[in-house]
Amino acid sequence: MSTADDTTDAMDDSWDDSGDGRPTAARLRSMPSRLLSHTAMYADRLVNEGLAVADARKWHYAVLVALRESGPASQSTLSRRTGIYRSDLVAVINELADRGHVERAPDPDDRRRNVITITEQGRHHLRRLDHLVADIQDAVLAPLTQPERDQLTGFLTRLVDHHSLKDKGDAAGAPPLA
């Protein structure tokens, strides 16, 4: 017969971070920020490994998704939509252009800017990546039911939105939002 203590012991064994056979301290195992960090590291590793199989990176995926959903965009607009620094985005666009996934052309309204457009080959590649990413999401969220996944996504979205607004307020010199 299993007891709550048996469950705790099993969880302790699975959280052996130290490498010396001793479980991680209970207080550390119950810190939401630490749990988020560990989950993010695990998810990031799976995403990087999964996309590497398709000769892609997470920034490739982000740019292709942004272009597919919102249409052609300047590099600065893509930077804002994806959260990729402009200096890093140039390399990502170069890689995608070299593979035929995007086209770069001068902006007819401002020849100093480039407009990036997803190609048919890029749309095909994105569909393949979408399947890979969906499988990775399933692996990361495997122990959760669909309603739990939806709830977690809602909670994480609220946290990101809250902290994004706070950071924008801090950056503008305004008092942080509560």
C-alpha cells in the first residue's frame, strides 16, 4: 500500500540534483521560480535538439511563424515580433535566405530598409517544424491533461504579460506596475 510518504520519497529520488545520492532540499523543490527554471531548461533542450534534427533553430521557427501569421515585415518589425535582437536577427535571416525559406527585398517605401517575406519553400519547412514543435510540446507536457495544459498556458501567459508590462514601465522610467 502506497502512502503520501512513499510518494514524497519517490519524488525526492527523482530530484537528485546533487549527484551524491541525496535528494534536493524540499524547500528548493517547492520554489515556483526554481520549478519554472528547471522546466524551461528541459523544454529548451528538447526544442533545440528537436529542431536540430530538421536543421533548424528556435529563432528560425520564430521568424517563419511571425512572417506566416503577420505577413512580410521589415527587420526591425520582425525583431519586435519575435523578441530577437536586431543584430542577431540579421544572421537568422541570412541563414533562412540561404536555405530559400525567406526572401529579402528593398522596401519600396524606404529603400534603406529590407522587407522579409516567407517563400513557398519556407511555408513547407514551417509546416514540418510545426509538427516537430507539436511533438516536443507533447513531450514537455506529457504528465498533464489537456485542460491542465490549457490552464498552465494561461498562467504562464499571465506571468509573461505581467512582467513584460512591468519591464516596459521600468525601462520608460515609470513606476513598475503592481
